Amino acid sequence: MRLCPELRNAARVITISIALSVSTSLSGCVLVPFIQAFKEVGATEGDRMELLDKEIKGFNAAIVWGNHTEAASYVAPESQLKLSSQFKDTTEEERIVDTKVTNVVWGDGAREATVQVKTKFYRVPVYVVNTRTEEQRWVWNMGSWKVVDRSVREG
């Protein structure tokens, strides 16, 4: 069966359009996981900055809920003993109402960060909400952020 030239051209255009749209959509879908994995490695300064935000939120949420084990997973091995005793003392004496990051100071190509966190809390059994500032020091180590120090300043 022979097609007239107009139909043949239309068929080619349709075939080429379908092939291009399929190849474009497939190539985009295939690359997305690789790009995301590259970002999660923290190869660039910007990637490390983005990754810290997620870690800060996870760490502070674990402290708010009194989950010592989860909070300890964010801590550098050399700081485990010091900080885990802080978590225990804190959760027995007080309840945290809210936390908010107020400032991040970057150092050494975004491989170190000092984070200031405003924390609203009350001491048990007195239900008066107070505010304090915490300073957390984070270090990028072997592909992830870890807390190496945490100091608390009332007021």
C-alpha cells in the first residue's frame, strides 16, 4: 500500500514527534535520581548548606520529643558522652514548646557551621514559658553533618 506524499510526511512528523517526546521524558526521568544522589553527597558548598537545614530540623525535633537515641544519631562520636548527658538532664527537667533557627554562621567552605537556635520551654512542674538561646556547632564529616558541641544560654 502506497501513501500519498502528504500522508507520508505527516506520518514521519508524527513518528519523529513521538520518538522525541519519549526520549526526552525518559532521559529526564533517568537523570533525576543521579542528580539527587550527587546533591546528597554534599560535593558542593551549596549542597552542604541545604543538607544542614534538614539535619538541624531532625536533631531539634528529636530533642523536643525527648528521643535521646535519635538525637544521639546526629552527634559526632567524640561528643556522644557529653551531649547525651545534656539530653537526659534536659528532658527530665523541662519540656520544649518551640525551636527556631535564628542564625547560621558558615566556616571553612561550608564544612563547619555555628547555629543559633531560640528555644521556648517550661520547667516541670512550673508551666511558665521561658526563652533561651542555644548555640550548636556542626561539622561536615565523611558525607554527613554531625553536632560536635551544644551550649545553652538562658534569656
